[in-house]
Amino acid sequence: MLDNIKLSTKDQSIINRLAEMPGFTPYRHRNNNFAGFCRYGNLMRFDFRKSFDNGIFAGFHHLEISISPHYHYNNYLHNGNDFTPQQCIKTLKEILQYIAIKPDEYDALKVVNIEFGLNIIPETNIQHLINNILYYKKTPFIIPEPKNEFSKRTDNTKYKYLKAYAKGLQFSDSPQFGINLNTFRFEVKSKKSFNIERYGIYNVTDLLKFEIYQRLGQELLNEWDNVLLTNLTPDFSTLKPEEMQYIQRANKTDFWKGLTDAPRNKFSNEKRKYYKILKGKNNLHTQLKGQFVDKILFLSESANLPQRTPIKTTIPVFIETPLKEIKGQYAPPEQLNRVCLVTGLDISMQKKTSKYLCSAGLKYYKENEPETYQRLKEKFLTREKWSLDFTEQFYFISHNIRNTKTNPNHNPRNSRKRFEIRNYPPDHLQFKFNTI
């Protein structure tokens, strides 16, 4: 999930030690007040801020360390695969050890820049998708480099910017990496400490906590909610004539451009109306959000599994197989009688590695056992979220189910017991899910 990170320190023992570290090549920093050294291209950098006394060099005021955990994990070849929280935490420790940072010095490294994102493979063509990403709130997405026409970002702000681009096309000349050409990456880059602190991140120690990655995943979903993604090839067969006319008008960039100077909520209201009319497969934005949710849950579940273990490709994987098929006589033994560790419900319809009920299972129960889904909803979803679409309901329900098990370990102050006391008083109807 983490791509590029910049750390800053004024600790002189760290500064002096890294100033003598071998293997780094000097490069010309854009600011003459810095002395820059790099390795692995520009994917690992030390930038020393010079200090002067009456015009005479007096040492270094502070040091900025730029690292790329995802690239490091892949031996600095690419960042086009999945990168779980556990892999990221382990990789960060490897990098810190490599540059001779001791564990008791972690708190001295302040996080001043962070870039995090997700890779998914959308069903729609990646070029069509990138072309139709138009706005973040009222800020337009632009193509900063004409030669990379399928790479967009928002204009710079003081605090952050968003990027949306065709990750697969970026590595189209390197098929050996196995990156799907239709891979889409959405990422956020925060550029100011006080904005990064909103995520609960102050120094590098915080990046070694699993719950931080859960927070970053939610931040990505929140930012995606602010993105306008149009569909220029919708199916009009199910739309009323007035709805079809509205979509045809709204599919023109001038329609949205004319709303950027409109009253405060006009733009967001029109975007909400546009998405409401485009239902099902017509709504590309909701489709992608569902994929983001699934990827976040998958990466979170993978954090509890052994990493870098070769997969035996001869064993069939039943990722998308319905429950009624997977529970048949031909299902492999390890796929039978798998249950969620919290609810006790059958999760054989989910990925083989699943430990908790997630989106795929919730979708199954909603479609095949609506009464069970309703009880799950009442138990694990707060009332104010009942009006959300089902994709978002699945995310929050599965998130709360997983937190029942993980919160006592990762965040005792916000344990499931306190969640229930806060949201489900004793006089409310209660269900014992391990007996379903």
C-alpha cells in the first residue's frame, strides 16, 4: 500500500552516521542548500540541509530520507503487485536496518511525506477509465506529461494531491513482471506533516502498526468518494427518457466545468444524481469502489498469513465459486466446513485463505439467506449506515466483524466490547451469532 515515504530528522548522530554511509552516489539537488546522495536511481535518497555560520559551512541542520518500500520489496524492479500491511511493515524494518537506523531511533524520524494507494484490475478498459476520470471534488484531473496520456493527477495543493493512472501500461514493456495491462492504480500523496498526522502518523514507529494501514485504506475510500468518473458508453435500455437525456448532457465535460463556479453544493448534488441514475454496471465509480473494498479486505486478511510463500499452482483456487458449487462432492477437503472465527457462519464461498466473513460471503447471505444478512446488519452495522448501498454495507460489516477479533490485540482502547456498549445498549435485541 505504501509507495514513497519521506522522513526527516534533526538527530545529529543519525545525520553524521548516514553522511558517511558508503554506496550512495552524489546528485545535484534542485536546491543548492541541500547535499543529495542517492541509490537505486532516485528510489532511496539522503538529502542533507546545509547550515551556514556567517557564510561558512557549519554542518547539516537536518536530514531528509526518501524511501520506496514497495519497490524495495520487489528488488527495485517494479511496484505493480499487491503489497500487504505485513509485507510493508517487514520491508520498512529491512530498509531501516539497511541504512543503520536502530529501533530506539525510530521516533526521531518524522514522517513528512507519504504516498499510499491500491492496484486493482477493473472490468472496463483502462484507457476508457482514465479518460473519464474528470474531477476530485471541484478540482480537475490533469495530464502533467503529454507522453503519459493515461496518467492523471490533481493540481498541486499545499497538503496533498491524487493520482489515477494505468499502472499496467506503465510496465507494458516488462511482461516478465506479470503485471496485468489493465491494472489501475489510485493513490494519495500527503505533503504536510499536520495533514499526515490526521492519519495517526507522526514518526516511522507509527508505520509499523497494523491499524495504521486500516486507516489508510479507509482514507483511500473516502478520497475515491470525491472523484467524478463518467461513463460515456452506458446502457440506456433501462433508463427513462428524461434520465437518458440527463446522462447524455452530463457525459460532456462542459456540463461539469460549468458547475465548478456554481453555488457550494451544486456540483456534489449533480454528481450524486448522476451516480444514482447510473445503476449496476452502468455506474463505473461504484464498481471500482467495490473492488477497492475487496482489495482492502484481502490485504488486511493477508496480514495474518505467512508471506513470500510460493503458491502451488496445481491446486485449484475457488475464488469466485458460489457456495452451492463449492460444497459439492468435488470440492477439495480444505474448502469444506470453513467458518468465520467471529460469527461461526460458513465462509466456504470466500477465498481459501479467509478467516472472517467478508464482502463475498456477505453478498452470498444477502442473496440467498436474507434473514441471516439482516441479523448481521443489525449486529455489526450502526443505524446511520443502514442507508448506504450494499457495497459499502458489506465493507463496514466485515470491518466490524474482523475488529471483534483484532481490536483487542491491535487497539485495546477501541475494543469490540466498548463498541457494543456504545452502539448496542443491553436493552436492545441481541443475537448470538456463533449459534446460527
